[in-house]
Amino acid sequence: MDPVRTRSPRPLTRRRRFGWPRRVFSQVLLMQLAVATGVTVLATGLFLAPLSAQLDDQAMRRALAIAGTTASPRLAADLIGGPPSARGRVQTEAERVRTSTGAEYVVVMDVRGVRWSHPDPVQIGRIVSTDPSAALSGREVMEIDSGTLGRSARGKVPLRDADGRTVGAVSVGIEYDSVRDRLLGAIPGLLAHAGGALAAGALAAYLISRRLQRQTHDLAFSDISALLAEREAMLHGIREGVVALDRNGSVRLVNDEAQRLLGLGPEAAGRPLDEVLGRGRTADVLAGRVTGEDLVAVRGHRVLIANRMPTDDGGAVATLRDRTELEHLGRELDATRGLIDALRAQDHEHANRMHTLLGLLELEMHEEAVEFVTEVVGVHRVTAEQVTEKVHDPLLAALLVGKATVAAERGVSLRLAPDSLLPDRLVDPRELVTVVGNLVDNALDAAGGTPDARVGVSFRSEGRAVVLRVSDSGPGVPEERRELIFTEGWTTKAPPSHGRRGLGLALVRRLAERRGGTATVAGGPGGAEFTVVLPDALSDVPASPEPAGEVR
């Protein structure tokens, strides 16, 4: 058997479909060409439509002018002087005028409508083919009509003698074919100009479309629509703030997260950045006046990390990340580490005291052992009693007792001013804890390692306002830097492992200014003295005592 022959399959050819193109470049080009072609055709038609009527009117007026020039009293006298004749003076004068003006005919008729002149001498003596009554009645006539010589543009005027009596009429005709020839002759030039205009429009459309192709990266309208939808979903769905600026520094876009972080609304779009945010580091970072990566900015009570990327059109896009909670955790971590170090030191100190106490007992020095224990316990008790006597808010008092322990382990004396008094009427104790904690930490860092290291804290209430002063025995702050130290990111310390420094004093000033207060620094006795005024920090009514037995 013959092997079965299999026919090789034909390659599948994809049929090319012709239709409306998908690319923006192609669609815009076709639309512009269609518009340019339509406008050119319309303009040509609008020009040709009245051109025919204008040429007809010019031909009729020309015929009327020739007729008016021909109808002279001398011609009227020749008309009255004898019968019509192919060799008469009327025929001779009419042919002369016809030949010199290029008219199709010049016909002179009497009051009966009998021709006295005609290009065809046979027609002399016969009645004219069209109604002459209007001209014979004394009116001038312009018309386009057909006669023995065909269709023509005509002008008719009455023929009067020297006394003004109408003795006949003069009819002049311009061949209508010549009018049509003029119209047809104008069309090529008109089309040439229209074609030139169309070519210029097509070239301009092509150049515009090419530029549009580069700007849209040769995308299709459907792609642009999808990208726009994805962009809106991404910008308003991500948990990072995005602020877009134009080349003039005005806000072009603010997504939902940026509005939340910066405290703005949708009305910020279109307004200058400095007008929206006000002067400050945040505006400087977003505007590019401060350069760098992962720049720190404080907006209200929020700590933000900003990055800025310029765009090709001269604008920029800035992204914002909220590091408030992370900064709080970092500060709590620093405080925890400090507390652990203090506890470790206290553990060593406690061990030494226990060894001392054990030695006194073994030596049967019981009275000395009692005095030693009393002294050790008394020091801590006195410190706690002094703090709670002057600071009635338990949260702030606990903070100061803890800071006093840390200060003692670091060889720094932390003391409350004798005239300090803070009632238990704080509106927001955590806010004052943040202010006191930052200032005391900075003071301990500054005073540590100095001779007779000390930190002083003073509280004073003035109505509903709280005035806080923290001084130290450190090197102080030069006068030219006393405003700079409150700027976000400015610090003289090495950054910690968890992030950045330079936020504590900035937060202190922001908290004070948010309540309408102030935060300043001046030179103290041997170091620096920070003063913070917090208006309306105390309530009018004292805090109610907690029920007995309640565990806090």
C-alpha cells in the first residue's frame, strides 16, 4: 500500500483588519486631517457659491453700461430718420460698439419692438424675441435670458431723443458661455490655493501629532484611560502621602494620605505650596529648598519622612511617610534602655549596700547597720516626697522620680526649684510629660561629665497657664544657634540605632505653639535654660479624686 500522503498544513495568516486606529497619534492625525479637509472643502464651496452670482451680476452690469453708453440722442435721431436697414447708420453704429466692447450683440429697436440692428442682418426689421415693454416704458433692465443667439447676460435701456421722449430701446447681451468660462477658469487657481492650504494643514497636523506621540509615549486612548484609572486607585489607595507640584511651585495633586498627614483638604490643589503649608521646614523640604534623602519634617504632632523627585516638566513629586508612632517607639526604647542601665547600676549599688550591711551585721555593729539602712531608704523617700509635694499630677511626678534616679546614676543632680508648684489640674498630662521628658533628657546629656553636674526643673502656674523652666550646667547654647536648635533634624548627637535625632526640641516648640505658647532658650547660670509657656494647660476645676481602692 502506498503510504498515506498528508498535506502539510498551511500557515495561519492573521487577517489584517482595517478600522479606526487605536494609537493616540494616529487618531489625532486622522481627525486633524479630516477637519482640515472638511474646512478646505467648505471654504472652497462657500467661495464658489457666491462667485457664480457675482460673475453674473458683473456681466449684466457690463451689458447695462454698454447699453447706456450706446443709447445717445444722435442714435435716436438716426432711428427716427428712416426705415431699418442692414446698411443703415443704426446698424453701423451698433456693430461698431459690439465689436469694440466684445459684446455678443447690440440690438436697437423702435417703440414697436422692431430691430434696427443685429449681428445677423437677416434679423433686422423683425420683432425682438423677448418682451421689450419694460425698457420701452423707461426702465432699465438687467437679466439673464435666452434669445435667438442663445443664453446671455442682458442689459436694456430706453432710447430717448433730444427732447427726452422714448423712441426705442437698446439691448446689449454678453455671451453667457464666457461668464461660465470665467467661473471655470477661476476654479483651478482656487483649488491650487485650497490644496496648498490643505497641505500646510496636513503638515501642521502631522507635526502636532508627532509631538503628541512623543508626549503620550505612543499609547492608545484605552491605555491612557486604564493608566489614569490605575493612577487614581494607586494614589488614593496607598498608605503613603503623595504631593505633586508644578514648575511654579503650586500644588498639582494631593492624595488622601497626604491630606491626612499635612492637615489639608482637596481645595489645596492649584494653590502655591507656601500659601497652603505656610513657611517652615515642611514647605522647604517639599519645595526642594532643603535637599537630601529621607528628610525629617514635623507637621503638627506628626513626624514625617519626605523624599522629593523632580519631573521632566520642571515640577516634582514628593512622598511622605508617617514616622510618628515609630519615633514614639524609638523614644520609648531609648527610655527603656536608660531605665535598664539605671536598674543595672542600681543592682550593683544594691549589691554593694547589701554587702556593706552584711559586713556590719557580722561585725555585730547593729546600731551602725540601722543608721546605714535608714540613710539609704531615707534618701529615696525624701526624693519622692519632694517631687510629689511640688508636683501633684501623678504621671508627671512619676516621670520626675524616674529621671532623678537616672540622673543620680549618671552623676547628675536633678532638683526641683523650691518655689515650684504644679496643681493636679492638667488638661493633657501626656503633653506636658513629652515636653518635660525631652527637655530633661537633653539637659542630662548636656550636664553629664561636667564638674558639679546639675539639672534644675521649675514649674509655675499662672492662671490656667503653665511655665516650665529646665536649666543645666552644660556648655550652653551659642546665641547664634538658639533658634536653629528648634529646627527639625538639627542635632549635635550621634543618631541612635532606631532612627534619627533632632526631633525632641522641634516637638517641644510645636506642642507649645499649638497651644499658643512659646519655647525659648537663653543662657543660664553656667549652661542653658529652656523656658516653655503652655497657655490653657490647666483646667478651671480640680481633678476629681479617684474612688478608694481603685487600682491605677
